[in-house]
Amino acid sequence: MPSASEIIRFRNCSILRGHRIYKEDLWVRNKKIIDPEPLFYNEKAMADIEVDCHGLLLAPGYIDVQINGRVIGDRFYVNTCWVAMGGALAGAVGVDFSEDMANLREGVDKVAKHLLSTGTTSFCPTMVTSDPDKYKQIVPAIKPRNGGSHGAGILGLHLEGPFIAPEKKGAHQQHLIRNLDRGIQDLEETYGALDNVALVTLAPELDPEGTVTKSLVQRGIRVSMGHSVGTLSDGKQAVHNGATFITHLFNAMLPFHHRDPGLVGLLTTDFPKDCQLFFGMICDNIHTHPAALRIAQRSHPSGLVLVTDAMSAMGMPQGIHHLSQLQVEIRGQAAYLASTNTLAGSIATMDACVRNFYAASGCTLVEALEAATLHPAQLMGITNIKGTLDYGTDADLVLLDSDLNVVRTYIDGECVWSK
């Protein structure tokens, strides 16, 4: 592990910077990417450590703003999704983190550690619709933190529900879904403290006056529209009130209709220049047809954010598994609620989503990579530290081969995972 003051030079590489890829060395000191010119001409300094990248591509570390849980091999690695629902687990080594907060934190740590192998250096643990008592246990326990050899950094929690439309609940449990009859008071009574929350998904039609959205935005919390039967008008009003994201576009919302395109129509809506709208896409070749993906990407390429929406069934064998209070069936490369065609979340990884997106969309390599780096950083308002290789940003990096497979992952300039 290099000391903070040591100068690291990544050489023999291509880098992604300024919306283009070109051959250039990358320099790091004090965990930050630095401009080498003052180093040469003012300090007359040279590198203490040189890293040969063997002609591969250096990109910013991936950022996943919607991830629910993981299973790797025969071990259950979970964060907040299935923890929140409680219950015993089968089909893997059974671990019930809902009863012991120490084990909850251990589970999150295991997820964070595993994400390094996928090139993900920052993420938002995502908690689906849950009982208020579970929110009040879990939300205070999962705090934002920096990444490192221990695992990917936590940007804050993503609370997906329970303020959603029952008609578009997906895998969320209907008896836990709540309305917004009393505005922000409902959120405070349901979630408890909001200090560790970075993003909230709610159905915009439940907040027509925008009082909840405005209150969350004032607290620095991003608001996303999702699990909704909202119209285009509902979506426009939500954006006007401060919403900046659409949760897993096309999924759990009204389908596009030529008389009212619903939330999908927001992609072609003109908003003020200071209002940038983003939308999540699950590129697992299951949740969204490549044709729909291409329509979305070509309609609003600067707003596309890749998300895994990964659930705890990843890595499980084919068949039915009991996960918390749900039965989940693994069929092919997808996870469904048992005996239905309702998707229960994805079982993809972020590096696979980048590869799938690049192959299916016809976009450029830069666009594919920025959908997992720059765009989520813009959504979360952290481009000054994450999502780019600009001077002064954190040295969170992923080294990729020509097929976009992860070769190494770096956080703060330190190699935290290597193939």
C-alpha cells in the first residue's frame, strides 16, 4: 500500500477524460488525481511508484445507485433489501441479518468488498418497501463512508418505497405500501431519521403539490420517480418540484402510449438548462429489450444511468428459493417471483451491465462508460470527487481490457482488487 504522499504514475494506458479516450499517463498523490505539469516544472519531482497498465484502459470507478444484495458462491452477501423483510433464508448459507445489527453491518461490508471485483467503487445500498420498525433499525445503522481495501464506498441509502403505486409494486409487498396523506410527516414517521439517506424513490402522483419532493431536496436528498402510474403531466410537475431521476425506466411504470407517454415521455421533454433529468436502466438483457434501450439512449443520452438493481438471488442455481418472506424462482438469467412472470430484481453486475449496454445500444465506448461513472456522479452531485478522472478528484479507477472485463480496481490510488 503506497503512503499518501507518494507519487504514483500509471503508465502505458489509455484514459477516459473530457468525453474522450486517449493515450496518456495518470498521476496520483494524496489519494487524488493530479496535474503532472506543476510536479515536473515546479517541484522537479518524479514518480515514487510506477504502475504498468500494459496498454489497457483506465476509467473512473463504477457507481451503482441501486443495488439490493448479492450471493456469491454458497455464501449469502446481503445489504438492505432482504434484511428489511426479515425471515430465514434458504438456497444458500442461511443468514438472518434482521435480528442482529452487528451482522447487518457485516453483511453490508461483504457486499461492499465483493463489488470491488465488478469495478464498482461507490454504491447506494437500496432498501425496498419495508416495515417502519425495520427502517428505524436499518437507516441509522448504514452510514456513508469512504471506500478502500475493505470495500466500495457508501454514498448513502436509496429508499425505494414504500410510497409507491400498488398497481406497479413489482416485487414489493403490497401490505407494506403507504400513501402520502400527511406529506413529509408520513416519511418521517416511516423512515425515522433521514441523515444517511441519499435517494428516495416515490410515485410522483402521490405528491401532486410537491411538498414532499421539495422538502427532501432541501435536505440534500435526491428524489426519483418510480413504481408509478403517473402520467407525463405528473412527471413534469415532479421535475418542476425538484425530482431528478427515474427509477429503472420502463419497469414498474405505465407503458409508453402515444396519447400520454407517461414518465417515459420525460426523456424528450424540454426543461430549463439548470434542470438535468437522469434515468436508470437495468442492462441485464432481461428487464429492457435492446430496442427500448436504444430508443431511450438516443432520446436522452446524457441522462442514462446504468444500475444493477441486483438482488440477493445472484449466484443461486436454477429453481425456486425462499428469500425472506418471498419465493423467488431463478429461470435462465432472471429472477422472478415464483410461479409468475414478475421480475424480482436483477442478478447482474455493473461490469456486465456496461458490456451489455455497449453491445446492445450502438453507443460509443465513451458513452457506455460514462453511463456507469459520470452520469451517476452528476445525479448524486459528486462530480467534484467521483465519476471522472479530472485533476483533484478521488483516484477511484477501474482498469479494463479490450472486452471491458475488469482487470484491476483502485480506490484512492491503491489496488483493492486484481484479477
